[in-house]
Amino acid sequence: MLKNLKNFYYPNQVKEVTKILADHGGKAAIVAGGTILSRIDSPKTEVAVDITRCGLSFIKEERDGLHIGATTTFQELYKSPIVQQFAHGMVSKASGLVSTRLIRNAGTVGGSIVYSYSYNNMPPAFLALDAKVLIVDKSEERWVDFSEFSKKHGTLIVGETGLLKEILVPSKTKNWRSSYLKFARSYSDWEAQIIVATALGFQDETCENARVVVGAIVQRPVRVVEAENEILGDRPDTKSFERAAEIVCENVSPMVDWRSSKDYRKEVLKVLVKRSLLECNKF
Amino acid sequence: MKLNTTINGIKKTYEIQPNELLLDFLRREGYWGVKRGCETGDCGSCTVLVEGKAVASCVMLAAQVEGRSVVTIEGLGTTQHPHPLQQSFVEAGATQCGFCNPGMIIAAAELLTSNPKPSQKEIAEALDGNLCRCTGYVKQIEAVQRAAEKISTSGEKP
């Protein structure tokens, strides 16, 4: 693995990182937790840039929302009281279900977004909460809506010379009721088969915002807007959640592999969507 | 390339390959208590502490511990002066083949530094990355509880 890797850099500032990435183009790979880079075969990688010394591990709640630094580990997110309170703990739950303690201690939220394997835990949660990510490329920064990650792989969005710096979960979602369910062979399985992330924003008894996101069962996490429309309005109830679950199954075509069949996945998906929405409605 | 790191309290400079795994580096330097199991980050037999956090050394590059501290099972205690966790694993009968023990003990050591009185559930969660093919995990959890009590009674640092 990484048989052409010649050099390791340990920058202390983001601007040093961006310079190294610009100088080396597509031959530089970013290292944070290392749990992915240590396992992939990347013959074009000649230099590695360790970004864990650049002040990108942080969790802050500000007026515009929850700011999370790219090198914050899953374990830090899972155990953070701030993250546990925000949007009824969606991001904390998603982080806590990543693999095992050993992986959560090392793996970072930024890595989970950029190396966007279909089964990654974090992207469905961020999509359900209308998150944005801050990317810096050379010296230019840009905010990217998380919906872009439904369309393209994370590495293509960040680019060869780009660095994902932080994630912002907007303050409007702070009081949204949320649910995050992961279906896998076991809690510690790296590879979820189905992820369902739902969030409902109420004004009194009226559901003004609904997010129904499906992940792992599809190549990239998707919002099923048709299902969300079913829930919006006065007092959504079990019937509307059941109908929403049916709509999800009508609109999602599951990826299939050796682990389970299409029919099985659709059946489980329907159950999980309903269960997830009922959980949201419990608060 | 050069790697400057502190292993079990000893600061040294080593010569490594940039793509070398932390597991391979540690074993090459004689830390055979760090076991090679799955090489995919699933079994936990390669667990070490990096800056006090339990991680799987088979999914980390050695170069990542530049300027950082690493603790292996060899650094926790010795045969003459075992760590309370090591002693408790023996007393509780938490060893059959023993292969999972170093990783489990290291993961438990991290737990006890932040949670001196963990419940069974908390122990199981903290050790969820350490697999054992011999036992049913009962004795390991008991051993950690025993060690927690020993440490709190003695006032020793975990």
C-alpha cells in the first residue's frame, strides 16, 4: 500500500497544508486518522500531509450553528455534550455508531465526508440537517451545500488540491427532532447495509420542515423529498409515516451485494423509515 | 525517513519507511505484545495507546506518531510489577489462548483513566473493538471491574 510514498509533512497551519497540496497536485494525500489511507492502494500518492496539528479539531456552537473541525474524531463527536444536545443528538448518534471505539478514537469526520464510501455513517446525518462544508483550495475558501455530496464523490467535490476544513450544521436545525438508524450485521460493522436519518422541525403541532434521508443502500445519501412532502403539515401521524415509508421504497432502488437481496433490503428499509419517523415524533 | 517518538516513556529517533504501518514498526522494534490479527482494524489485537487513546495500530501509519507518545502492553507493567489490569486478568481467569489480552488490557487502560468506575455496559462499549474467539467476554469484563476497584482502593494511577 502507498508503495510510492516518499515523504511526510507535518504542517502547523492550514495555509501550509494548502501550499503543499498546490505544490504536489494530485500526488499529495491528506492524513488525519489514517484509518482509510493506511488501507488503500494509491500508487499516485508520493507525499502525505498530516493535518492533525493545524487546529482543525474543534466543536463550537455559535450563532449560526454547530461548527465542527474536519479532524474532530468520531469519539469526540459522540461524547460531546454540545453535539448530544444539538438537533436531538443526530450527529452524536451517527458518530457513536461508527465501527468500534478503536476506530472512533482515530477516524475523523472530515475523512468520512471526503472518502465517501456508500456505507459511511456521517454523510446521511449531515444531509438530513442541511449542513454545509468549508473547503479551502489554494487560498480560496468556499462553502458547499451538503446536497452536493448526493451528486458526486467527496474527493471530486474537494478536488486534488483542496482541503475540507470544517462542517457547519445550521442553527435552524438545533431544535429539530431527529432519528438515526443503522442496519448492519453488528454494531461494530464498518459497512452499514441501510442508514436512515430523519429530522422533523415543528412549529407547535405543524411540521414545517421534514428530512428523510437514506444512505448505504444507495451509492450516495439521498433525501427523498416526495416522502418529506407526505409528512409536512398539521400533526403528522403514524399513517403519514407509513405512507412516507412506502414512498421511500417506491423511489429508492437498493444497491445489492452478497450480504442481502433487493427484496429483503426494501422490506427492512420500509420498517426503518417508519420506525425512524415514529422516533422523531416521540419528543 | 526519521521518526521521533516516545514509546513506553522512552524518547528515540527511528528510521522508518513512510508507508510503514504502526503495527509493523512496533513489532520490528521488538514490541511483540502488539499482535498481528486481522490487519483490517476489526479485531483489536494490535491495540496501543497513542497520546492516551486506544487505537488499532494496523490501520495507522507509523509516521503519524511523530512527536507523539505510544504505550504498548509492555509499557503498562512487568512480570515483577504488573499493572492492576494485568493482575486482574490473571486473577479473574480472563485468559484462554491469551492473544486478545494485550489489546483488551490497553483498551481498558484508556477507559479507566477517564472512567474510574465503569459499569458493565461501559466496559463492553469501551472494549467493543477487541474480539475474543475463546471466551464469552464475561471474565474480561469482570477483570476490568476488579482492576477498577483495586485502583480506586490503592489510589494508584490507572
